[in-house]
Amino acid sequence: MASPLLSAFRRAARRARATVAGDRPLGRLLASAGALLGRHPAALRRVGSDAAALLRLAREALAGHYRKLPKRSLVAAVAALLYLVDPLDLIPDVLPAIGLLDDAMVFAWVVRQIRRDLDAFLVWEREWGGAVDVDGAEVVPFPTAALPEDRS
């Protein structure tokens, strides 16, 4: 990654560390990143499926559904998403044709850095992603008084 781009990403990584450490809700970030990825598929075509997987990885890890992700990888994923939604990053996103070029470079670099973790997530997602998570769910006994009496 080029030096100015690396500096810009480091700023996003500092914000990501503070955000992840503070357990702040990231719903708006995830929604904004998802909307941007959906709106600009051509600009992010080379990293499109990886960018979408990175978004899902962050969403599932932050929701507590995917628990095998190292914190450094979560910070990197959140930093990439923060970089994406920042309209005034290294190359402003309003510039036609090149505005998302730096975003795509950041996504490609982050994906390369956390490839093993992303691949492990994709395996988990295929196997368990749609499963209902009942860990920690409270089991409430069924009220027997509400059952009709057996009149046999």
C-alpha cells in the first residue's frame, strides 16, 4: 500500500480499535457500508465478493454469532469499512471513476492480511451461518396450568 494510503488507513484503524474496544453499536456503519457496496459494484468489482464477505464477517462477529475471529482481524475489517464510508478519504468518493479506487485498494489489502480468518469465516458461514444460535438462551418452562385437562 502506498504511503499516503497507508497513513489514511492507519487513521481508520485507530478509529476501529477505539470503536471495537468501546463496544459501540456499529449498526449505522454496517448499514452504510452495505449500501455503498450495493450502490457501487462496478467500482469495487475486483474485490466485490471479498468486500461483501468482509462486511458479513464484521456483522456476524460484532453480533456475537461468529466467535472465532481474532480481535486484530475484526479491527482490520472494521477499519476497512470505516475507510469505505468516509467520503473524504485519500481520494474523495465524489470524484467520478477514481473516487472508490483507494477504497478498493484498502479492501484488497485488508483481505490479503486476514485471508485465513476470512476463509475460516466463509466455511463457518456455509455450515452454520443460517443456524439459530441458542447458546445462552433462557429456557422457560411451559406453564402447565395453561394446558387443557386430560378428560379421557
